[in-house]
Amino acid sequence: MSWDQTGLRKSNKSSTSENRDYLENHNPKPIEMYVFIDPLCPECWYFEPYLKKLTLEYGRFFTTQPIVSISMNRENFCKSIKLKDPWTKTKQTKINFDTQLEKSISNPWMVSLAIKAAEIQGKKAGKAFLRKIQEYLFLRRLDISKEHILMEIAQEANLDMEEFEEDLYSTSAKKAFQCDVHLTHEMEIDDTPTIVFFNHSKDEQGIKIAGLYPYEVYEFILQETLKINPIPSEKPPLEEFLKKYDIVGSKEISIVYDWSLAKTEKEMKKLQFRQKVDRIHEKQGTYWKYTEQP
């Protein structure tokens, strides 16, 4: 079933002992999240900070299964709503996005196959490649369906290049993509991003949430699926977070760490002064690239 914000409520956090008792008597990661992502869709790019934050705070309870859902019917599948700021906590959020950028992708299916080829090297490799795909599209504004661009992305994502080149046109990658297409139709996914939450320790239907919502909505649904209100884990130090994701936006950092943009700017300037990061100015906002020191 689909989920909207009706009934969204603030819940008191359960005690540490309640969380410990739950983990002792249940599968440590009982929740599986099917995350339907269109890498060409701006809403999916803006959704990334929420998924990162959810993973940092509650990742001990769930695993994610990314599903590539690229549709040729761009207008219906990825509703590029012209909004002001997708990261505000209001119902009416707006996204500024150059629709010409989507049209510049010459072969969307090639992007899907490349992501599946990367996933053959493991889930971690697949996620790193997907993130780089989105960076190249939304920040560098390049045609990510061209083979030489895909090879460059694979190298930046630290993939085994020989294996990636072989898998890119392999039957395995094609079958994996076909499985994603089948799941997309089977679960009646008609918008991205969409998450379907399953609790494998309960004999219940999954909960589906389609579209881009404030973080609290995803947190609430996870709690409802778990049947408890777990205490969020402590977030890693900022530098560790930056090192892991390489390039992150100021708004992304603000969302993950619950900081104002002013505080984020202050903290990032400290790292910039120490030559830990480089500032990247983009049309969509300020981004930071982690610069690892020798």
C-alpha cells in the first residue's frame, strides 16, 4: 500500500534496555528496504541525504536492496516538480532542475546496465558507482550513458576495471536489470524514489512510500515496521563522513547532522582552512570534496 503523511506523529524514544531486548530476541536486521531509484531523476538525487541519515541512525535494523527503475516515459515516471527547495520540512517542496539535462542522456538503458555490472562486484561497489553516476550527471552535467564516461566513473568508484568492462555487456548484467524491471512492475512502482519496507520477522505486507518526503516520514515508517521506537545511533565525526562519501553538499550535511546551514558553513570552513576539503560551487548549491592528506 502507498503511504502519505496522514497520521504522522512524534513518538517518544524507547529506552536502551528496550532496544537491547529487541535485538536479543529478533533478527538484528529484520527490515529489508527495496529502494527504487532512477539515477536520472532529480528527486532521487535529493533523496540521497535522507537515505544516508536513515542508514547512520538506524542502519543496524535494516538492509537495502537498490532497484534501478529507469523509465522512457520521463514525464510520468519522474515528476520533475518545479519547486523552491526540496530539503525543507514542508509539504510543498520545489525542485529546480534543468530538464534539458535529462534529455541529453543518449542511452538510458546503458546507465542501467552499467549499474548492474558494478553491483556484480558487490553491493558496496554498486552503491559507490551509483553515487558517482549521479555526481557526474547532476554536478558535472555529462552524458553518463557514454561508454568512456562510464569507464571514468568506474575508475573513480575504485572498481576492478577489467571485470567491469567485461560485465558491462554481459548476460549477467542484462538479467539483473531484467529482474529490476520485473520487480518494478510487480510492485506497481510508478514514481521514484520509492521505498518498500518489509519486516521479515512478521507475516505482514510491505509498506510502500512513493515520492520525496521529509525525513521524519521515513523514520516514522521504519518505526512502524519495526514495531518499536529505537534510539538513533550516534553519527560519525564529520571528517569520517566526508571521507566515506568523497563529495557532499552543504544541505546534505545539514540534513544528516541536524545543523543549520550557517553552522555547516562554519564547520566546513574549518576543514577547508586545514586543507581537508575543497569547495565546489554548483548551480544547485555548495558541495565539498574531501581531500585526503598524505
